[in-house]
Amino acid sequence: MENIPGFIAILWFAPLILFIILPLATLAIWLGVESILKVTRALSPAKIAGPQVSEKRKTSRINVKNLRVDISDGLGTCSGLVENVSRMGLCIKNVPDSLSISNALLSIVVRDQETSYRVVARPRWEKWHPSGVKTIGAELASYPKNWNAFVMAVT
């Protein structure tokens, strides 16, 4: 009979631990791990250094400025800036991190002062930046007939 108050105290603490403390601890650990993974992904040396794919390129890249693009992954759209362009690919910067490149193809509209070019591109790599944006490299899967003339005019 002497252990009855201790037993009642244990019965009172069991639901407290099971339904309040354990879920809060789990949530705190999950949020901590999630933020650590996000920072680690953003600061990964391989991502900061950029992709090592230059030896695979068949055509040379041409650096461009002030060339805007609209990108759609099939779920949403966003804007970015073309960093460099070639006859067979694009490098797009300032793309929101929320854009998924897991889809096989992206629909991209490239706009210069005079014309818009709609291309379909296959994402090849992405580089995350701590500011919440990323740079995407994509290979063109289809493009309009006047695309090559546009690329040559950019130079």
C-alpha cells in the first residue's frame, strides 16, 4: 500500500510523456535536422564549386546579359536570367529554389528586345546558392528554326 502514490504518479506522467513531451521532442529534432540539411545542401562544396561538365559540352557557351526567361516545370512558372547560351544549351541564374528540375523537361521562353523563343530543355545540373536561388544548366531538347541565328547574333 505504500507504493500506491508512486504508482499513481507514474500513471499520471505516462500520458504526459507519451502525448506531449515525446511529440514535441520529435518535432524539435525534425526541424533541427531539416534546417541543418538545408544549410548543408546550400553550402555543399560540390554545389558551390559548380558542375564539372565543361568537357562534355559539344558547343561553346556565349555569356549574355539582361536576357530574361520564363520557366515552367509543368506545375508552376518563374523567371530567371540567362547567364550563357549556346546552340544546344542554356545556363539560367536567379531561379527560385522552389522550381523542381526533377521533371524530365522544362518549357522555357527566352525573350530579347525583339523576339520570344520557346524552347524545351532537359535539366542537366543545378547549383544552389545560400540566398535561396539556384543556377540551372539545361540541354535543349527542341528549339525553333531561328534559334541558331539568335545565338549567333548574341555574339
